[in-house]
Amino acid sequence: MYDFAYEKPAALAAAVSSLASDMEAKALAGGQTFIPVLKQRLNKPSKVVDLAALGLSGITVTADTVTIGAMTTHGDVALSADVQKAIPALAHLASMIGDWQVRHRGTIGGSLANNDPTACYPTAVLALGATIVTDRREIKADDYFQGMFTTALEQDELITKVIFPIPQRAAYQKFKNPASRYAMVGVFVAKFASGVRVAITGAAQGGVFRHAAFEAALSANFAPDAIAGIVTPADDLNSDIHASAEYRAHLIGVMTKRAVAAA
Amino acid sequence: MPQVTLTVNGKTHTVEVEGRTLLVELLREKLGLTGTHVGCDTSQCGACTVMMNGTSVKSCTTLALQADGASVMTIEGLAAADGTLHPMQEAFREHHALQCGFCTPGMVMSAVDLVQSHPQGLSEADIRHGLEGNLCRCTGYHNIVKAVAAAWPVMHGKQPVAAE
Ligand SMILES: Cc1cc2nc3c(=O)[nH]c(=O)nc-3n(C[C@H](O)[C@H](O)[C@H](O)COP(=O)(O)OP(=O)(O)OC[C@H]3O[C@@H](n4cnc5c(N)ncnc54)[C@H](O)[C@@H]3O)c2cc1C
Ligand code: FES
Ligand code: FES
């Protein structure tokens, strides 16, 4: 690992201006992605700005929303009785990320800022139509994800919280890569009065995406068989040593049916 | 150089570190606590697991500076001052839950956290899922799962450790 300066500011404005003053500076949340990246020397920050003292963790539930602070750990979301009650699929998703040690440190803000194409949280944000709140604006889920490891965030912009609308029904189903535990294919299905949204991770070259054909079919009939005849094209899906694009295309259908059944 | 002040196994230390110093490097190289192992150094194996502020973390994936002000417990801090083993260590011994022993410090720390955080009970599936972040190349896990199940009632004050 290259060495770097380390700061732990006590206020959001100070963290943002510290990042703004230096293009080579990077934010640090749980470090469960960033520290491995630093070890591989894939990133050489001049300065690491630790977000731990900004008071950005916590969960608030209202009649129709669940709001999760950016620094809230996966473990806290998984074990939150309020989240389990309001959006059980979200607590379940968090409980399936990595392992306990990773869940004790890793945060929702870090996961969303990173936008790994095989990460779990992006599906919940996209399928639930969540709003990402930053130090300067609100970003709709549909505008936030911009391809593998790419988001609408600016270099010095920090996520402060995420607001999830509470659906009528929802579920997340993940086919784990047995070695990394990331999603080979993960599907989040959410049913609202206005219709059904389906988001897929792990499969596409561009990262998380919505499945329009499944959404239309499931909005008409929210049952596993509603998507039976729909073929997912394999063209833009990943092929690697773990699975071919065709296999992933098949898994998308299987995991979506399971998610609808579980919702 | 930046300084970090933390409590390790009940003793407070102030240590000079670099930005990039990992918690495991602080523990092993600065404090001489070599019970915490480094297996993979890629956040996968859990050999480096310690407790930080009461929950298990991978000390190879935590900066020393992130532990400033924290209370850390390593495998060296588990046994009583007179050498009496912690119930989890005793259960590992009784149930032959280690062979080469390399994964054991991390496995025991994760297991202690798992048992402490599940006062309502632990099924075999809970134990296997709960220890997903710890890899063992020797035992096949079976005896580890048995040991954790045996330690649960002892740690929750229900009955003594007994081998089958
Ligand atoms: C063994 C292992 C298994 C894992 N398995 C899974 C899995 O199954 N599913 C899954 O989804 N993930 C998995 N992860 C990743 C894990 O969820 C990480 O916690 C997460 O991706 C990053 O969160 P973090 O808080 O650790 O962020 P960090 O690693 O600290 O930061 C990641 C990036 O986000 C930026 N950042 C952090 N917080 C903010 C913020 N508030 N605003 C703006 N930018 C920010 C940082 O600058 C950095 O670039 C796994 C990780 C490990 C080590
Ligand atoms: S050495 Fe830390 S997880 Fe393997
Ligand atoms: S006992 Fe050898 S690695 Fe677990």
C-alpha cells in the first residue's frame, strides 16, 4: 500500500471542502472495498478522509419511507427491527452481504458510491426507486447508476443518506458466487400501487439495470409464472470463469421467479 | 507521524503509525500480539479477526487510525488472568476444533461474537452462516460447529462444556 495522509473531520462541510481542495483525496467509509483496493495499489490517494465522525449513521422509519444514513453498516440494517418490519427484503439483502465481519464495517453509502457491478444494495435502490441524498442535492435512483463503478456523484460529493419508499411487497434473491459471496445474479423485485420494478445485479457489463419486460409482465400479473415465456437476451451480459452470459440470462429468470414467490 | 490511542485487551496504548498502517500490523508488529494471524491479506479468510468495540472485524481490512479511541480484544485477551481458558477456547479444545491452528484465533473471535450476539439460541445453520467469514483448510468445519454449539450454553450460563 502506498502511504497517504489521514483526516477524520468532525463536520460534513469540512469533509467536503477537504475533498474539494485536492483531486487526489478519497473518502473512507467502512473500508471493506477501499482498503483491499489500496492494498492492490489500484488507487493512490494523497489523502484519505474518514467519514466516521460525521454522524451519518442511523435509521428512521415513517409511514411510507425508510431513511438510512450513509455510514449505517450492513449489520445494523440487517438487524434493525424497524427495517425488518417496514421493508423486510432490505434487511434480508443486508444480511446476505459478505460475512459478519464485512457487515460490521461495510456501509450503504460506501456500497452505493462504489457501484460494483456485482454488489447487492444497488438493486434495492433501483427497484425501490430510492432517493440518494448528498451534501448538495437529491438524486433519483434512475439517474444515479451510470455503468460499472460509475455514478452521478462528483469527486468531492458525499452521500449522506438514502430514502427508500416502502413497497407493498418486495424480495431480494441472490445466487452467490460461492468464493466471493458477491452476486453472480441478484434480483430485487418491488411491487407498488403504481406497478412493479425489477432490478438485476451481477449479470450485466454495465452493472445494475431494470428489466423492462419483466416489469411489464409482473405489473399485469404479480406471479412467478407471469414471466415464464420472456427470454432475457444474453448480448450485454458478463461471461467469465464462473458463468457464461447465457447461463446468467437463464439465472435472471430463475432468480426473478424466486423473488416474486418470496415477496 | 500520526498517533493512535486505543485500548487492547484492557490496556491503553498510544502508538505512532502511518496512514496506511493496518490494525493487524499495529497489533502484531507494534504491540507484539502475534496471536492474531494474517492468512490471506485480501479480506477473505478471517484469520485476522479481532473484536473492535464489541463486534468482530477483519483487522487486515481496518486501518490502525480507524481504531483510534476504540476498545480492541484479541485472542490474547480471552483467557482469564490465571490462565483459565475462555469457554470458547475450552470448547475448541474439547471438541478437537483445530488441527494446524492457523485459523483458530480468528475463528474463536468470530465464534465468541456470534454466541454473544445470539442470546436467543443458535442453530447449526446459524453457526455455519455466522462463520462464513472464516476459512479453515484443515478441519472441514464439522468440529468447529460442534464446539461453538457446545460453548453457547456455557457462555449464556446454562451448562458446562462436555465432550461427546
Ligand atoms: C469478503 C467480502 C465480501 C463482500 N461481499 C459483498 C456482497 O456479497 N455484496 C455486496 O454488495 N458487497 C460485498 N462486499 C463489499 C462490501 O459491501 C463493502 O462494504 C461495500 O462495497 C463498500 O462499503 P464501505 O463502507 O466498506 O466503503 P469503502 O470501502 O470505505 O469505500 C468504497 C468507495 O466509496 C466511497 N465512499 C464511501 N462512502 C461514501 C459516501 N458516503 N459518499 C461518497 N463516497 C463514499 C469511497 O471513497 C470509496 O471509493 C464484500 C466485501 C468483502 C471484503
Ligand atoms: S488475513 Fe484478514 S481476512 Fe485473511
Ligand atoms: S485448523 Fe488449520 S486452517 Fe483451520
